[in-house]
Amino acid sequence: MQQRSFIRRLPGKIVTPINRKIGQKVYGNIANLSDNLIGSHRWNNNKKACNANISQSEEAKQLVNDGCGIYPYGFKKEIIDEIYAEYNKVIHAPKHSEFSNQYAQIVPEEDGTYRSRIINALESVPSGYKLFTDEFIGFVEQYYQSHFRLHSCEMWQTRHISQEHLDEIYPLQPYSILWHVDGHPTDTLKFFLVLSDVTDDHGPLHFLNKERTSEILKKGYRDRFNYNMPCSELEDSRYLNKLTGKSGTAGFVNVTQCLHRAGVPIKGNYRDILEFRLESSDTPFKIPG
């Protein structure tokens, strides 16, 4: 029987702070030690395996440096329209989607649904694969300096939740509205594309770059449930980025090294999002089938 590592066998209340503190000290970022080890090892090995001398555009270099940024090239409108048409056919269909309604019992006269997520997104919305254009693939390979793979795809719609309901279900963390980083290996890069127009009223994705995240960490940030600082530090408009724009606007975030959170749409608004979770790889990306 294969033994788990010592760190993995420690109780959760002990392992998380130790894992995080050592990771921060050794790697100088906000990710856990285990996520840094796995991510850096895999990424370096894949670079060597590809043995590729891939020239980087200035935009790709900036993405590596910042850990986040808007995708600079965009997509044809007909591709976005096709994806959104397929998406709208299934986003509210019980056969294809699941619904979050943790506060339905608190407000029984309302439906209570604040988020719909498509199950097996690319099976239900296969036109999502059309985003993997030669230009898109080339840009991601410039970022990684290696090949990459698609770990998963998510598509969802978020809706308004009142402050009263947010206070009631605070521990449930509805659609990640608190500042946090994801617990993935550090070669993880997430790609977000807005399927419908998004303004501040639609609760956009908020994110900070790696440099600002490191500054927040040095100021004492602990975790999503204990910022250990005024929220104004995280929401400082000089450093705050938001994924807003017309349908088809897209961006990348290294969610393991850049603090980020979801916004809350105001009443009557919603936000439709497609997300690719990408990782480095030693083999070229291929669309299945």
C-alpha cells in the first residue's frame, strides 16, 4: 500500500497553515508548498520535454509577469454567438444543469437559485471547442513555453443574492465572493470568457496581479474568511482589475498566485461565463474526436 506524504497525513487544521507558510517562504508567492512543488516540477519538466524555443509576444511576457490579463486577440463573433446559443438551450434544463439554492429555505417564497452550472459543459456545448483557434493555442504555448492540456471546462450563470441572504449563508461561500486563491498546482492557468455583456452591475470577476497579491500577503492577508486587514486594501482601485466588456471579452488568471473573487450581480442582472482550466503538458493540445 502506497503511503501518503507526511504533510498529507497531518490533520487539516495543522497542514493548511504549515503548507501555506512554507510555500510562501520558499517560493515567495501565496500558493501552498504542495501546489508550488507539483506545479513548478511539472511545468519545468514539460518545458524540457518539449525542448521548444517558442518566442514570446510582449502580451505573453506580460501575462507571465503579471499572472493575469485580458486575452489580446479576441474571437470571431459567429463563434461566440454559436456557443451562447447552445449554452442558452441547456443552462436552465435539469437534464444538463445543476442549480445552487442553499438559501431557498431561508426565503421559501422565492426560488432561491443563485447559480446554474452546466454539467459536462463541452458535451452539452461542443462549440466551446471552437475557441481553440491556432491563435489561441499559440498564445497559451507562448505563456507556458511548452504544450498545454485542458484539465476541465465550466460554464455557469450567476444571479443576484441580497445582502441579507449573503449574511445567512456566509459559511457556504456562494460562488466564491470572498478574496481567495485556488488550491491547484501553480502551473494552472484559468481562461475566462464572458458569454453575455458584463458591466459592474453584472458582478464581474475581480482580480489582482501577482505583484499586488504579494504586497497584500506581506500586509498580513490570511485567507478568504480572515483578511486580517480592511477590505479597502484589497479593493484599492489603483490595483483592482475586473473582467468587464462585451460578449466575447476574455482574460487569463493564474488563480493560484493571484487573489481573485466573484462579484455579485445587482437585482435583475446575471453573468454568463465560460472557464477553461489549463495546465502545462509535454504533448500538443488536440480537440477530442
